[in-house]
Amino acid sequence: LKLQFLYLIGATMQRLQTMRRHVQRRWAASARPRDRPPRPNARDSAVMGWKAALNASPPGQVPTRLLAEIKSGVPHTSPRRLPALLSGLARAQCRVGRREVAGVLDAVAAHLVMQRAVATMTPRDVSTTLHALAKCLHRDAALLEYFAEEVVLGAGSFDPRYLATTIWSYATLKVMHEELFSAVAEESIRKRRRFNPQDLANTVWS
């Protein structure tokens, strides 16, 4: 009995040590990304440069050369970087009436649809993209249909702010998507106590 007792104690200690090493390895692996934030790659740096150049441009007067550079770089840019770029275009008051602007927005829309980008985007990314397109008055049927289908499926993960921005964007572009409006209306009712006055007004207006 004494030998069995000693054997059980030894086996238990060995298992505890194994579990301890396993937990330490997991903690070390999870802490690694926080210890050293990822460095921006060349494409990320290019997007930041484009955004800075857009912010520095006079409203409505973005250089044609800059727009051409952005258009050529869009197919090689991660979809997660495009909402910020679109926001820069919107702030620079880029409208589709200008041929070069329409070319950039067409390239962005095609890239997002081709890459099935919503899978890698957050609700904030989706609403920011739609808001920028509405500000630029750019109505791309394929992109708006794709985004609407994805929002209908994932409306539950959207905060009131993003629901309001999404539905406002479609209304501003005069695009009626019944399933999208129904899904947003249902989710808005469920989350009505979390809406602020501005988001509520935008939703009702839409």
C-alpha cells in the first residue's frame, strides 16, 4: 500500500508539472503579439501615405496623379486598409462626377467584391466603407448587393451606431434593399435602448 501511495503521488506530481509547462507555453504564445506590435509592411505604409496626401489636398482638388497612384495600388491592398482610404477620399470631397475619382472607387468596389472582403472586416469597417461611398455619391450595384446580403446575415453583431450608418448610406444612395431594411429595423427594435438621438434620427430618416 505504501508503494502504491508513493507511485500515485509521483504520477500526480508529474502530471501537474506537465500541465504547468503547457499553461506557461500557452501564456507565452498569447503574450508574444502584445510584446511586439507588428510592423507595418510596405503596402500599409503606402496606404498611410495616400491618406495623408488626401488630407493635405484642398477640398475637391485632389491631384490626378495621386488618384492614379491609388487606383493602381488598390488591387494589392488588404481590404482591411480600404475603409480608411475611402474615408480620406470622402473627406477630400471626391465626387464621382470626376472621372479619376470614379475610377478609384470602381477599383475599390471591385476589389472588395472579388476578395469577399466582409469575412475579414468588422462591422465598423463595413459601415465606414458604406458611409464613405455615400459621401462620394458612388453607387456600385454589385458591392451594395454583396454588402447588403452580408449585413442581413450578421446584423446581430452591429452596434446601433453601425446599423444607423449602414442604413443611412443606402438611403442616401437611394438604394432600396428590402431584406436589409427589414433586418436593420428588427435589430434596431431589439437594441432601441442603446441608440443615441443622432443614430435614432438617422435610422428613422432612412
